[in-house]
Amino acid sequence: MIYDLVVIGGGSAGYSAAKLAASYKKNVCIIEKGPFGGLCILRGCMPSKTLLWSARIAELIRNAKEFGIHVDQNIKIDAKHIVERKNKIIKGFADYRLDSVKKNKHIDLIYGKASFIFKNKVQAGGKVIEGENFLISTGSKISIPNIPGLKEAGYLTSDEALELKKFPKSLIVLGGGPVTLELAYYFFNLGVEVIIIQRSDHVMSDNDEDLAEVIEESFRKEGIKVYTGTFLKKVSKVGNIKAVEFEHGKKNVNVKAEEILVGLGRIPDFDGLNLQRTGMKLDGKGIPILNEYLQTSVKNIYVAGDASKILEVVNVAVEQGRVAAENMFGKKEKLDYHKFPAAVFTHPEVAWIGVTEKEVKEKNMNAETAKLPYEDLGKAMCLGETEGFIKMIMDKKSKRILGVAIVGHLASDIIHEAVPLLYNKNTIYDLAKMQHIHPTFGEIYSYLVEDCCD
Ligand SMILES: Cc1cc2nc3c(=O)[nH]c(=O)nc-3n(C[C@H](O)[C@H](O)[C@H](O)COP(=O)(O)OP(=O)(O)OC[C@H]3O[C@@H](n4cnc5c(N)ncnc54)[C@H](O)[C@@H]3O)c2cc1C
């Protein structure tokens, strides 16, 4: 049989493409090297968010005194229970996805590691599979930097960190991106001493500095050591203790801990795919060059999700999967990545959508920013959640809202009000007419408008 679509990698992007194509009654084959479920469900979004909630509860208990609740502070952390609870929940998500694929009569699932034979043929699981169209949705893999001594000393990645049923007493976290910040927050609030070492001048280096500063300050206030603007020199191990040496300012600093967590990024995973057999054009790093329709230079092969290296978040993967499939079957859809919200689930949380102030500067855009601190918000005061701010980036002339960023309590939820604002090309004057419940965190949008509009 020649499939209408062969999806390589059954994660969020692949699953989304397969479902769309199946809804058009196309014959689809998903090839998955296993286990089935994808990063988000098995080792990403969902496990980390499940674990983080345990950390948040521990944090709330520690701070309960402020609210007149006196709790025995000898909190016992049952890491085994926390991880087992996570595993149970994750299994439910993975089973549900597998079940929905199995039930779909337009989708075949083949287990095996796919490798291209030609542009319309792959082999996997001892079979040769032919297709009219292919989607490469193989996701990403952890990238381990070449730091002297790191390999010999040993380290954890996010994969192992999510499974730890016995925590180290202390942990050095290399990297200050969303995944490492969340894991730093997790371990710290469950009793582990945490030291973060970040190369750039701020954590979350892709984002605006003022957001990062709130997180750095909050982490430091709680007791996490955060070093930024560093250069890693070497790692060593003596007995059970691991040490990391790095430059900070103009000084050499040495920090020690029982364990090291490496979170210095992920790269697209094309291992064993033999992309060169398709004849497609690759960039200098071996990543397929895509047009705006997510299509490679070989017109029947598309790429979606982390493998595209465009934006490594799951809502992007899902939408790219759908759009790639639409484009294969006749449409010409493009994605505007400014319309995708994203978040970091620490506490306080960080969330953003659209244009950043960094981008405004880089592109010399005619834009202005309005900002309002959480401490001006009534509900934030009631709950003692006054860390952070909201900021809105607007076109100077028309006052059209171009971007919103929030750092603070519930940021990942209240950012959603900004999604339709950007989607519908609303101005700050439109927002001024919109109602909010009092008192809520979402009301911060009204406060901001009141503050910045005549
Ligand atoms: C710890 C962590 C936390 C995260 N938290 C969030 C979050 O809160 N929110 C968010 O939006 N994003 C989060 N992410 C990112 C998010 O998980 C990814 O962006 C998303 O899951 C990528 O989906 P994908 O479909 O591109 O890849 P994947 O889900 O990784 O799917 C790729 C699939 O391809 C398979 N595969 C690979 N090679 C082959 C081959 N040759 N043959 C057959 N099969 C193959 C793999 O087994 C895998 O199942 C997190 C990531 C991590 C690591």
C-alpha cells in the first residue's frame, strides 16, 4: 500500500498531522520508535507540571505563617510518592493518545526507527513503507556541551531528573532556560540546595531582561544561588561530590554539590533518518531548510515540531503538524509565530506572546511599552502575590497591541486574554471597553489600561 501520509515520530506534531489527515479520510501511517506518547506527555510538559505542583504545595506550606496558618515546618518529602503519582497521571495521558490512534481506522501505527531509503520510501521495524507525503516530526534530543570533566563526573538531564525517587542534598544546574528553571524550582522547594549557573547575563536569555530579573530576584530571595554571565571551565568529582569551575566577573568560582543537572538546550533529532537519501537541502547544522509552508526542498516532505527548530513548545508543534498536513493536501497555510503564547512554570510564572522589547529594539520598531506592577493590583495584595508585572507593547501611533509579557502569579493563565487581543489586532482602546471581574488577577489588564490611557 502507498500511504497518503507517512508520519515519522508520533509525538504532538505527528499526532496532530495524522489526526488532520485522517479526518480527510487519507490513509496515514505513523512510524514511532517508541514508546508512544511524545516528549510533552512522557518526559516534558505534563510530567514536569505534575511534579511542580508538589513543589508549589511545599512552598505554600512554608509560607503559610504569613496567612495565619501555623504548620509544623518539619515537612517530609516523599519523592517516591511524588514520582509515582506523576507516572500514574502520565500513563493515563499516553494510554488515551495510543487508544485514539488505534481506534482510528485511517491510521496504522508501526513501531520502529525510521530511515529514508528514497524520498518516497522509508524502512522501519523490518518493513518498507511507501508514501505520497512524509512528515518528519521526530522531535529533539538533549544536547550535551563539551565541558572538560563533565562526562567523567556524570550528570543528570531532564529525563532522569523527572524520575528521581531519591533527591541529592545539593544540585548544580547548568543553564537558565525554561526547563532548567522549572526543575531548579522543583528541587529547591522540595528541600534540595540549588545553584544555577547561566552563561548569558540573564536567565531566559531569549526573552526580555526585566522578566528574567524578577525570576532571578525571587529565586535569590528564596535561597537559590543564581550565577549569570559565566563561562564554564571544568567539572570534576572527588568522592561523592561534584565540582564546577567557572568564570564569573573576572574571578574563578568553584561550586560543589552532590549532583549536576545539565540543561543547556536541545537539538533536532534526525538520528538514523538518512535525510541525505531524500536529496533534500540541509543547512550548515544538518537541519532541513524549510519554506514558510513547512515544506523541505523535496516537495512531498514536510517538517513539524521541535525537529523544525523554530519554537520548541508544544502548542507550536501541534499547530505546525496540522498546518503541514493541510498544506500537503492542497492548502497554503503559513504560521505567524507571534500569535503563540508560551510560559515558564516557576513561581512566579512567566508568560508572553507576540513582540518583545528586544525585538522592538532589534527591528527599530515604532512601539511603546506600558507596564504595571502586580503590587498595584488589589487581588495580588489580598493573596500576598505582589511579585512581578504585566507589560504591553503597542504600536506608538495606532496603539495596536503587539505583545504582552507577564511575570507573576498565574501568568500562564492570564496571558490567554492577550491571545484574542493579538489575533483580532485589537488596540488598547478596544481593551479599555472590555470588562473584567473584580477582584481577579485577570483584572490587571484593566488596571494597565487605566494607567496608560487618557
Ligand atoms: C522537561 C520539559 C518540559 C517541557 N515543558 C513544556 C511546557 O510546559 N509547555 C510546552 O509548550 N512545551 C514544553 N516542553 C517542550 C515540548 O515538550 C516539546 O516542544 C514538544 O513535546 C515537541 O513535540 P514534537 O512532536 O515536536 O516532538 P516529540 O514529542 O519529541 O515527538 C517526536 C517523536 O518522534 C519519535 N522518533 C524520533 N526519531 C524517530 C525515528 N527515526 N523513527 C521513528 N520515530 C522517531 C520519538 O520517539 C518521539 O515519540 C518541555 C520539554 C521538556 C524537555
